[in-house]
Amino acid sequence: MVAWLTRRWYQSRPPACWLRPLATLYGALAARRRAAYARGTRPVWRAPVPLLVVGNISVGGTGKTPVTEALCDWLRAEGWRPGIISRGYGGKAEHYPLAVDATTPAALCGDEPLLLALSSGCPVVVDPDRVRAARHLLDHFDCDLIISDDGLQHYALGRDIEIAVVDGERGLGNGALLPAGPLREPPQRLATVDLVVINGGRWDYPGGHRMGLQPGGLRNLAGEPATLAPGSVHAVAGIGNPERFFATLAAEGFDPRPHPLPDHHPLCESDLEFADPLPVIMTAKDAVKCRAFAPYNRYYLPVSAQLPAAFFAALKRLLPPPQQKG
């Protein structure tokens, strides 16, 4: 049922009529909840430092993690000391908040927070209660700016800047709210955010900043550079849009045999075992879940976000100057 719905969401056909009343109800409840925070009848916590939310208005992956990585690099170059908070989707820790480092199992913190901890060099804290995560981050790490990885709809968390990321290949699908379509909030929500990033594709939005994903060098699952001759490979992708990864491998000269998996799928050894000895290439997000059991012929292809200078110029105008440490 879920796979059927997802396919229908991104087709040009209108949403199934029997789902429209549910979408209307969902939209009414979401709007009432947001209005309650805007009126102050529900409390909003505001951090004593600038807080940026990188999120989306649709379900599924849009490229938020590469955007967050690029933000960390740029902010540090500008003199900021950023930290990251996340819900930790896909992980289940015994206690929260949970500070994530290179030794934290993905099963506890989630794949994206672990990838960010490994790739960004910034402190990362996960907690389903993002306010509690932000407090812990400020109490235990030297940060003067917080990036919330996802959480655009987590209105209890006050924010200074909202960045919405849209998959430019799939756009907003049929434009309908859940469960009739893929949207958590109506398309008009994009007009209220500070910056819109469009991840590749042809979908467009006025004033949006188009992003590209640049493949890095192939690596083995220990993180070491690896060389692999072009040819047939098994391609494993448990991300929101697996087809994007398969197309990237093809552009790199490989002949991928695609194995799409649900986003955040908890990979195990059987997911990487096939009837032939061909190499297996996966995404960086999948690789962090396989470090303990992947043999020599399994690799991952990291990607980095390429954002235009106009995006960073606009972001700089929205931020105050970083405070110098005394």
C-alpha cells in the first residue's frame, strides 16, 4: 500500500478521491496546530544563539543532509561554531538526549545523524524533543549557532532562519497533503521560508537556489579511498529517491543493478548478499549502518552539495556577524 501511494503521489494523475477527505482533515489539524504556536497558546522555546532549520514540506528525502554538511563548512569558514540537532529518525536510544560521535551505532542515533557526525566535524545531538536536544548541545558543547536537521514542522522550536529543500526531480508531486499526496504542509508554505533550495531536476520556484550533488571519490566501508574499474555493480540505496543515486553511478561509468530500499532501511548482511561476486556500491547514508559487517568488495560513493554563491550571500544577510570569543 505504501509503495502504491508513493508512486501515485508523484504521478500527474489527481489524488484518489477517497483520500481527499483525509487530506482535508490532516491539513485542518496541521494548520490549527501551527496557529496555536503563532498565537502563543502553545509555548515556543527560543535559543540564545541563532537557530537555522533545514527541512522540507514533503515526506521522504530531498537532500537535507548534504545541505547541512555544506552549511557547516561555510559557517565555520565565516567564523561560526555550529552544532547540529536531529530527531534521530531510524534510531532508538535508551536515553535522550544522545550526543553522537564516530563510535555511536546507527541503530541508536539514526543513519543521518551518524553521517553528519562523521562528515561535518560538528557536535551532533539527537532527541525526539528537539528543544531538549538544543539545550543539551549548548550546555555541553562550544557552539554559537544551531542547525536543526529537519524539523520545519516542529514549531515548539523557535527558529531564526528556515531553509526548505525540494527534490527538483520530483517537485511537490501531485501537490496534495498527506495521505492524498506527499506534502506535510501546503505548497504556499514555501512562500514563508527564508530560503528555498532545489536539489537538481527541472522543477522550479521563484527565487529558489538550485543545488547540484557532486560525487566524491569511491571509498571502502572503512572510509579509505578505493579504486574500482567501471562495469557492472550492485547498487544499494535506502534513501528517499534511490533513482537519483543509480543515475549518479551510471554517470560515473558504472552499470548499476539497482536495489532500492525504503528510506532509512536498517540494513543487515542479507541485504548486501547477491548470487554473484560483483562489487556492491551504496550511498554514504547506508554505509554508516554496514561498517561492522561489510567485506572487502563493498563500497560507498559520497556526494557533496554544490550551492550557488547567491545562496550563501543571501544567508549571510540573514545572519548577524559571529561573536568573537573573548
